[in-house]
Amino acid sequence: MGAVMTDTPALASGAPLRLFNSLTRQLEPFAPVHPGEARVYSCGPTVYNYPHIGNMRAYVFADTLGRTLTYKGYKLTHVINITDVGHLTDDADAGEDKLEKAAAERAQSIWDIARHYTEAYWADIKALNIRQPAHWSIATDYVPQMIDFAKAIADKHCYELDSGLYFDTTSVADYGRLARHGTDEGESRIDPVDGKRHPADFAIWRKTPPGETRQMEWDSPWGRGAPGWHLECSVMSEALLGFPFDIHTGGIDHREIHHPNEIAQNQAHSCSADSGARVWMHNNFLVERSGKMSKSSGEFLRLQLLIDKGYHPLAYRLMCLQAHYRSELEFSWEGLGAALTRLKRLVMGVAPVRDIPAAALEDRRLTELLGKFDAAISDDLNTSVALTLLEDVIAMKKTDAGQKRVAIGTIDAVLGIGLLDLLREDLRIRPKAATITDEEIEAALARRKEARAAKDFATSDKLRDELIAAGVEVMDGDPLGWDWRLEN
């Protein structure tokens, strides 16, 4: 790697970027459709409720992918959609529309609900230091294009029932190959709609049932109603990125139904076997054993809950980066606490070089570590190895501080932790359940300091014990002075 003078790297030399393609089930060199560009579409949230931390793992992964593509020198165009209509309570096209159901249960405007939960999702995006995409595509903004898309494929690939327009999955080649339907690996849930030609057929357009009124419905050649969830992503990705584009991301649950249905629509619309995207990438599940991840449980794990308990949201980002995106990640409060401790150590390690001017990279040890980092991140986003290499850079002794700062910034620009902007004080998040104010803590510590100076150790110990009882960790000799004792 050549000399670098800024924290934002240009095209990285070294290892070619290889990514795991779920469609072929193998690692493949990244070969962009348009030279020098990377066009990426990520399935976004259905905004009927708050996203849980399992949902947010998908966006940490997609952000890491986007940062890697930028680091490798590609001009990135990233699109994330907002689903505010059409997604039913079962991904296999069964049940009610999630937004319509939420609006009915809460006696609220469906538009108000969508806006509230979209803004909550965007707040989580910001808290996790996830970069803004080039486009937030809102499903209801594209309904006319969805109707045109459906009209273009209806004659050859669809049939109409009383309930709506359905896609005939036998009308395209090799339906379900992404999910490996028809093999021992395959998995399929189906919508038991009377009249469907084949169990896997899915709705393109759903008619509003007679006697019912939806808050979101439009006129179409197949009756008044709403588009199917799968149709939305095909239309928006084609409209904003063009077919074919480079990479489509989503959670592994999308690999079984939603993305195979997108591919079928894309094949029908392009009159080819093209899946729409060259590479399909899926992050694995975040597993939480208590069952509180589920939104149906009433109380579920969302990012704000972590913050309310005193955990900095970037500790969750770090927790995700510690595991490969394709591996299952188990959430525990102990694991989150360990990630927060690691984050604190990273921030403390970076502090001495944070305000040092950048310098050209000439130290061979640093360039070798950056070469190893390049190899790790180019190997299907191996963030766990990248993190250990970041720690190696931070721990390096007897090297120029300006060069060290650049090396740290280069790695952190991909991992997205924001170490050069974080202070230890930023990580001290007040738990919602705390019963003592920062001012009261500082006053107690001042009295304790006076007592220690007067060798009144009984009073000093009493004040320390009172602070501990109030959930405060007293840190003698540490410039920070104190921190919260976090409870799970």
C-alpha cells in the first residue's frame, strides 16, 4: 500500500474483494456491472413497529459492505427501502397487512404509524453510525410503477383470482434456486389461498375484499387494492439501480421466500434468467434465548432498551462486528457488556493520537498490518480478524503518532465505529433506572476526596459504598473518576 495522507482511503491495493453469493453458495470475486461503480439494494424495514436489534444486524452488515466497497475505491450507490404497505403478517403472503393491522389495533392513521416508526428506525441508524444511503425508497411512492411492472408481466406470468393477481412460479426457469427449494436444503412456507395453481405462487396485487376499506389502496386493472410485498422491491431496485445491479442484501429469512419471489418477477420482467442482481448476500440471525426479540411478545429487544440500560449503541455495533455476518450470533447481556468493555479499551487506546495531524504512512510495521487488514476485509468481510488487527495497530509502540492515526482511521472507516470522534465520556450512558444525578455524583466524589485528604477513611468508605449502592462505580486514579455499574 502506498503513502496515505488522510483518514479516508482511496482505492486499496492488494487482495481482490471476494463475496459469498447466496445464489451460487460460493465465494466469488466482485466484478461490478458498471466499471468503478457498486450498486447495492438492501431490504429495509416494514414500519409497523420498532425494529428489534436482530433487525438492525442486517443494516450493520449492509453498512459494513458499503464501507468496504467505498474503501476498495468503488463509487457506491446504496438503496434501502421502507415498506409501508403490502407486507403481510406472514412472509408467505398469509394474514393481514402489517401496517393495516397496526392501524386498526391502535385506531390511528396508517400514515402516522408509518411515519413514526420510520423516524424511530432512522434514529437507530444514526445511533449505530450507519451511513445514509443514496436513496431511501418509500414503497407507497412507487405504486404507479408497481402497477406498470405488473401489467408488463401479467399476460405471460400471472393469473387472476377473486383475491387478486397471482404469479405463476412455473412460468420462470428454476424458481426457488436461491432457497434451494426442492432439495434437502430448501425450505418453503406457503399461502393456502383457494384457487392457486401451485402452492408457491404468490400475490402481485391484492384486491380489497368486498365490504372492506383499506387506509392504503389504489385502483388497478385487477381491482382496487394494494401491491404485494415482493413486487415492491423488484420495482424500486430496478427504478433506482437498473437491472442488472451488483448486490442485493437482506436477512437470511429473506432467502427462503421474499428474495426467490423477487428473482422470479425480475426474470419475468427481463424475459431472461437474470436474477436482477449479480450477487445476493444474506446475514445470519441474531439469536436471543429468552424470546424477547419477537415483536409479538409485547416487550422486545430494541436498541433504545440497550441505551436505557446504560449501554452505548456502538457496543452493539461492535458486538455484531465480532462475528462474521454469515454466522449465527447469540445475544446476551454479558456479551454486550464484554463488547462495551472492548469498546472502552479501543477508545482509550486511540485517545493519544486522536488530535495528532495525519502523516504519510512509511512505517513498515503499519503498512504490513494494513495489508493484513485489506486481506481480511476483502475475504468476504472478515470483520472479526479486522478488529484484532485494529487492536494490533493501537497497541503498537515506538511509531510515529501521525502515521498511527492514519492507520487507525483507515481501518475504522470500514468498521464504522467512529473511534476518532469518540471520547470516554461519550460511552458513559445514564441508565434510565438511575436514581442519582451526575451533579450529585460529582458532589459526593468531591466530599470523598476531601475526606481522604483529611485521612477520614470512614467517611470516604461510607461515601464510596453509597455511590456503589446507587449504581456508580468509583474509579480512583482514573481521570474519568466514575462510571455506571450496569445491571442486566
